[in-house]
Amino acid sequence: MSEERIKYLLSQYFNGTASLEDRRELLYLLRDSEQEEALNRSVERAWQSIPVKKVFTRFQRDKMIDSILEETDGEEGASVLLQEPASPPVPVARRVHFLRSRWLRYAAALLVLAGSAIWFLNTRRVAAVPATALTATPEDIEPGGNRAVLTLANGRVIPLDSVAEGALAQQGAIDIVKLEDGRLAYKAISDGPAPMPQEGANLVNTIRTPRRGQYQVILSDGTVAWLNAASSISFPAVFDGNERKIAVTGEVYLEVARNKSKPFIVTVNDMKVEVLGTSFNINAYDDEEAIKTSLVEGSVRVFRTGEKEASSVVLEPGWQAVMPRQSGNTGEIKRQHPDIQQAIAWKEGVFDFYNVPLSSVMRQIARWYDVDIVYPDTMPAIEIWGKMQRNLTLQQLLKVLEGMELKCTLDGRKLILR
């Protein structure tokens, strides 16, 4: 039995689409000790993909699984699924008692937990906490939303979250339009005499999101940019010349329109990213230890400002470039193979806290809810595991933290971690 088949059966379980025969086949595989190594790899990856909204530490995860095992171990735990099918799905050379292996018991527990996770996903779009705990209080803080400010080349400031849809301004050969879906688009003027293409090339515009803000803009070349909270993007109204250059801060996801004759260049601090057409994420917050460029598709070249091409790092899809923040424009840019879906989860409206240090979790919370985090004398050295939607209010999120034995108090816009 190949690992791909095991992964397929597990995915059917986690998606809630497994047939009775699929479930029987998987449970019989769990009884086959020769598959333990493949199951070890497959189930761990399956665990990472569970769309569960509850957040927990590794210790609490193991404790929860142990409690499930107590209920599922033994003959009764096999249930009706272990009734012998008419034709066994796969030939197995040697059988062992169901769930005798510790890892196999762990795998079966994940299947039970996955069923609960799917139930929460399909029935509610909030964290897996009691409904009575999800009522917003007067002291509650709403999550972030579409909030941003556009600054034109002449200094005029337009609050994008409060203006009506339609044409907002003109920059050279470009109309700036707020679309029906709330996005901002830079479009070539269609009425009147055709303007020169270079009109607007020297008119640099900037979009900034505050904390508790996010926004999406379509640039004049068709490139789409998503801005996370406390981020910015500066760009010309029209891309003229042989290059398309923009500058970003904070965190921005880009889907770059392909144009072989005009490379797209992103500058952020002392780093540059050069692409032709691709999708990638840049995390460059000042309070993070490094600037991270995560490639979803296409190809990019990452290098420090002023360095020669020989010192650059080229990324393929699924890879990430990490440039440490160091003074003196030094420090090697490294490549690593992270969870790319975790890196761009914010764009999909999700907090993905799988194996994330508590300090990083708190920085994300601070930006999305516009709160200041007050830490105890010693930061708890724990990691957070799980996912939840970013549309929770802060009080709802605190209920989840309480469930993992993290004590937090909200005082105005101060979140005090005790």
C-alpha cells in the first residue's frame, strides 16, 4: 500500500467524503504494523491540514488525544466499521491487534478528532467554543477589516473605507476607481483623447493600512496586491520604462501580471525581489526578526540592495527566502522550505498557528485588533497549534486562549498576558 493511497484515504476522512468502503480500508490499514512508517509521515501531514478552529499547545494536544484513545481503544472502539467486508480491500501479510501500536492508536485518534473538526467547520464560522461564550460584550474589540488610506502624488489623502464606489481621482493617464467589491483599481482613461502612456509614470501613490486594516488594489499593469494590517505599498500610477518598481512595508501578497519585457521589482528595506510574473508573499514587519519572501508560484530572485547578482537567491514554488535584520547591510539570505499555506493564511482570512511561538501569535493579534500586548516578566516558552478565522472578536479569541490555560485580561486597548 503506497503512502499516496494512505494520504488519499486520510484526506477523504478529513474532508468528510469517505465512503463506507474507504473507511473500512483505512481502518484495516491501521491494523497493519508494516504500514506504520508511512502512516507516521502521512498522519502528521494530515494533522497539519485539519481545519480545526480550536488552538492548543502540543501538551494539550497529546492530552486530548490520550483521552480519545481511552474511549476508542479495545474491541468496542472498532465499531461497525471493523465488520469484515465481503472482499478485503487490500491483501495484508500480517495482522496485529487493532490499535496495538502506540502510533496507530494515535492515528485513529486523529480520525476521531478530524470528525469533530469537520463538524465545527461546516456548522459555524467561529472558534470551537460554547455558543454562549461568543456573545460580544460592550468592552469587546472587533477584528480588522477593509481600512486603508490612499495618498496621491500631490499629497491629497483619500480614506478608502469611507468613500463611495466610483471614480475617486485621476493621475495622468489613469483613473482611480473604487469597485463595487471595495477594491481599488487603476484603469486607463477610456473617454476623451488618448493620453500619452507615460503620463502618470512619475506620479507615485501610496496605500497604507492601519492596525486592524487590510486592503486590495489592482495596479495599472493588472498586478493585484493584498495588504495586511499595518502595511503599505508605493507605486507609480503608470509603469513606464523597462521595469515596474514598487516599494512595500509590513506584509503584502502579490499576484504579478506577466510581462517578459518589464521585470517587476519590489523593494523592502535593504532587500529587492525581482519577478516576471508570479504570486508571492513578503513579510517585512519591523518587529519581526527577518524579512521573509514566500513563493507560491512562478520564480523570483531575492537579493540585498546594491549586491551583485551572484549573491542572489532564486526561489522555486514552495520555498522561502529569509533575510535577517542586521545593521551594516550584512547577513546571508537563506532558503528554507516552510508551510507556504501558513505564510499566506492571512490573505484567506485565517489565523494559522500551527507550531507558532506564543510571541509571534501575540504580534499578529496586536496588529489585527490594534491592541498593545503587555507581557509578564518571563514570556511563556510555548508553541500554539491550530487554526481559526480572523473574523472573531477579540473577546471570542480570548475565550480560545482561556481554553488553553493562557490567562489574558483586556484593559482598554491593552491585552495583558498573565
